[in-house]
Amino acid sequence: MLMKGDGLRGMDLERTLEFDKLKEIILSYALSDLGRVRVAELRPLDKLEEIKEQLTLCAEAKRVILAFGKLPLEGLSDVRPLLVRLRISGSILDPYDFLALLNLAEVNEKVRRFFKEVKSEIAPHLKKMASNLPNLSRIVHAISSRISPEGEILEGASPELRRIRRNMSRARDELQRRLEVILNSPHYQQAIQERIVTIRNNRYVIPIKQEFKGVIQGVVQGVSSSGATLFLEPISVVDLNNALHQLAAEEEREIRRILLELSDEMREVVEDLSAAVEILGEMDFINAKALFSIDYDCHEPEINTEGVVDLRRARHPILEHSIRSRSGSNFGPLTPDRVVPIDVHIGYEFTTLVITGPNTGGKTVALKTIGLLSLMALSGLLIPAAERSKVALWSRIFADIGDEQS
């Protein structure tokens, strides 16, 4: 693995070469916690094959994005805690949990469709990764046919729920009709405080004046704060209110049954859901690195084991980010305050390089650029340098920079 110098901690090395700041920039491109966690854990790799694999995936993602647009990963979230619960027999997810699983399944299907349009020669490794995504179209249908986007259990979720809700609707209509008869009756106009039907204690009532409480037979379900108004449940609607309560209890039981049934269905495909989470999380990570590469004009470096560093038109990405932040826009050819690229090589005819010059002449920036771009390349990141730039697979990196200049 890329190592620190004696007495210099790994995190100190990251801070000295500003690799920690670079990861903060890349974090902004990730669309989910799944991708952000992977960016935060980004570290230099020690095996040449692994480094080349990560560089290849990033370069392929860059080509795909430039040719087809961003990967459709919006809405991706970390549902792993839900999958842990699903693995417990008999556990029941709530409607909003299912909506999170639905979002995952929809993103999964969008990505599968997206890569069907991508030819293998453009991104063979990324396309192979996408081919490992499970088919979750059945999950999309299973959840969306039972739960609304607002988290409500749809009437069509079961024939029994449809029957219950239609009976509830008829009971409410009849309650409304009976209460309106009382409200519109000339015989009770003096007693009525306001001609509205309202609800108290989950029962339909009408407001009557305190002094007329005996005019209409019924049960008082509430009193206004002033005490002037009683909320009366007329005796003629008590049976309907009771029936409605009974139907509401039946509805609750049926909803619980539906949620258990749907939870059991998700339990059967929990491994597919888990596979989708891991693959899509990795894609979000790769996508974030590729988007950063596009914005900062990065290219794939050549990794060698001969100790050769050959950086062409290399730029310090943190310095470039700082200038962009101040200017509020991307660079242009006439922008006066812009990063000056450097060319540097070592390892061909000589293996030691001494950089001299006046203060504020760019020595520290040059050193940090070499160090940071080396860390980037060995972490599987494209680097802000011209094509055919080379970076060595170092066994150790030493950094002793005495100030925070960049």
C-alpha cells in the first residue's frame, strides 16, 4: 500500500498533500450515502491490477457520461437497515419503508435500461457491472400497485380492503345525510350553533348551543373552550358511528395483513435487493469520480513499476477549485486568475529532482501537485493532467512540507 514516511501518520499525509480536501470535492458529486461512504473511504491501492481496474471503470464512466449523459442514479438511498429488518422472520415494514425499496428498484431498472443502450466497446467493464444488476421490475409492480407515492395503502391492494373502504364510504355518506337533515330542520334551528358536520373523538357530531342541549337527543362528545357550544352525536347516528368504527378496525387489520404479505414478498428477494444496493452504490461512487474528472478535465494516467513520473500540463485540483470558487465560474482562455499547468518528469535519466526558485515562485505547489496526483492515480482517480502522463506505483511516499501553502 502507499505508505507514509517515518513518523508521519496516514491521515497526516492526506492533510499534507490535501487529499482530504480533494475527497470533499468529489463527495459533492455523489448522489447517495452509499456513494459518499465509498468516497470518504477512498485510499491508495497497493496492487497494480486493482489500480488499473479502478482507473478503467472511471475512464469508461467518463466516456459513457459524455456520450449518453449522467447515469440515472437520482433517488438512490441506503436501504441496508431495511434489509436487516427484512431478514427477521415475521417483521413488517411500514409504507414509507416500502417506498424506499421502490425507489431502489426503480433506480435499478433505470440503470439496467440505460446500459442496454451502451455498446460494449465503449464501456465493457461498466456494462458487465450493470449486467449483474438483478431484475427488480416485479418489485416495482408489487409495491406501486399497493402503496401510493404519499405512503397510503391503495384500495386495490386487496379485494377485502376495497370492500371495507366502500362500506366506509357508504357509512360516511349516510352519516352526512342524516346529520344534514337535522341541521336543515326548521324544528332545530334555534339549537344549532353552526350548520356544519364535524368530528370529535373520531365520531361525527354537530355543534349545538349549550342552553339547548336537551332539544336534540344524543351523546355529548365535546365542549368548546368557551363552554357555549356542545358537540353532539345525535342518537339517530350512533349506530352508524359504531359501524364506522368497526369498519375502521377491520381496515387497520387488513392493512397490517397486506403489509405483512408485502414484507414476506420482499423477504423472498432480499438477496437481490442487497446485490442491487452494492452494485448501485459502487456505480454512484464511480459516477462521482467520473463527473469530477469531466469538470476538472482529468485523464487516465499510465501506471508503471519503474519509478517513472511524467506529468504533462499537470494542475493542482485544490488550487483550481479555490480559484473557481472565488470567480464563481469555470475557467476561460482570458481568465487572468487561473492555474498554471506544470510539466515534470523523473525516473528516466535521473531519480532525484531539486526544485529551486524565489519565494512564492510555485515550488510548494509543484511538490504538492506531484504528491497529490500520485495519490489520486494510485486511488483509481483520473488526474488533472494531459493524456499519456505517467505515475509510478510507489511503495512509500514521504511528505515533509513546512507550511499550508497551496
